[in-house]
Amino acid sequence: MHHAIEPSIHYWGTPVVLISTLNEDGSTNLAPMSSAWWLGWSCMLGLDASSKTTENLRRSGECVLNLPSDTMVEAVNGLALTTGSPAVPLHKKLLGYRHVSDKFEAAGLTPTPSMVVTPQRAHECPVQMEAVVEDIRPFAGGDPRMGVPAVCVEVRIVKVHVLSDILMAGHEHRIDPDQWHPLLMSFRELYGRGEKLQKSRLARGPEEAYAPWKHTGIKGLAGKALVAWSRHRYGGSEQPAGADTHS
Ligand SMILES: Cc1cc2nc3c(=O)[nH]c(=O)nc-3n(C[C@H](O)[C@H](O)[C@H](O)COP(=O)(O)O)c2cc1C
């Protein structure tokens, strides 16, 4: 029997991201978050508008999305209930947050230079995505149950770094989902992902079918034309189909 309930939170289970952003003094802030999802090479982030991360994203327009593995719980717990904001917002004070200036030290992680953006990567994270901000807008302003001022931030990935351990054998650019063990947050607790249940029907076709920009010759032209036609027919992003994918 189902029950109609009034949960305080809707944290149903999403990957933890350690997001690097640039502080005004040139140092890198690192913060755990998990309201994140990806579509294509773009990612939508749900953030507390008062966080240092949001302030940094507004000012510098760059970040790194570092994905910790399920062996990195201590790093995430080291950052939990901390903020890079010297003036801790009142709602965070009430939740027990404190200011920490060196987040890498608090997490026990090592900063390492990025290739395209200025904020540093977290070396120990098996996945690091350098990204630039495309759009920031208020989120859930009309939702009377929203407890914090929130924004959604659309970022576009410009460089992806992964440990070779999680690459599929024989493929230079493909993640092996059997080898990738993300850290997940569900209702504030941290989990691994368990084992694969059974072969997925969705995964039957070639992964490259999702990447029309990788095709060359006739196939490439046909792919671009299909993307352009689909955008025209169904709406969506205004970016022209042949646009540069690497900047
Ligand atoms: C596992 C985990 C997941 C979190 N998910 C989010 C999130 O999705 N969005 C958010 O705004 N804060 C999230 N937080 C809280 C942020 O870490 C918190 O806002 C923090 O103050 C951000 O750091 P900053 O102020 O230095 O940017 C999460 C915290 C933890 C430990």
C-alpha cells in the first residue's frame, strides 16, 4: 500500500560531485554537491544561492566537476557542513556549518592544475570535468516548500579527465560502467552503486550514436543534418549543428 507523505527532502539518489571554483584570491574552493545531471556535454547544477561556489561561478564562470569514487567517503565527510564563505549564512549557521578556507586540506585531497579552466582539479577523483558556465537562473522561486534561496547553473564541459582504470578495454574514449563506482547520496547518506542487475536494452546500440560530432564523411554530414532538423522540429538549443565542440 502506498502512503501519501510529506517528505522534508527529495534526495532520491544522485552522484556526489566535488565542485572546484575560483576564489577571488586565486585559490580554489572545493564543495560537495549532488543535485547534478548531465545531458550531452552539458550539466545542470542545483545550488544554494548563498554558497561560496555560487558566488565564484557568477564571478569567474568556470568550474571543475570532480567525481569521487565510492572509496572516497572520508573526503566528502571532511567537507560536509563547511563553507568557503567567511561570513557563514544564517541558515547554514543554524545547521552547524563553519567556515573553512583550505577545502583541499579539509578533504585530504590534492589540488592539481586544470588544462582549460583556472580552478584546480581534485587529483584523487577518478573523473574530473572542466566546465564553463552557460547560464545561471533562480530556481524554485515559486515553490513555498523551498527552504533555501536556490539557483540552477548550466555548465558546458570543455575537458574530461579520467583514470585509465575506468576506461573500457580497447577503447580510448569510453567509460566501462562495470569499473566506474560513483559515490551516491541518498537522503543525506552515502552509498556505492551495487552490482549490475542485468544487461540493459538501452545499451544495445553503439555508444557513438549519441555523439554525432564524432562521425566523419557522409555519416557526419547526415548526423549534423539530423541534429539541425530535430532542433528545428522540436526546439531546444539554438546552437547551430556544426558549432565547435572543443572550446
Ligand atoms: C553529500 C553532499 C551533497 C550536497 N549536495 C548539495 C547540492 O546538491 N546543492 C547544494 O547547494 N548544496 C549541497 N550540499 C551542501 C553544500 O556542500 C553546502 O552548500 C556548502 O556550504 C557549499 O560550500 P561552499 O559554500 O564553500 O560553496 C551537499 C553537501 C554534501 C555533503
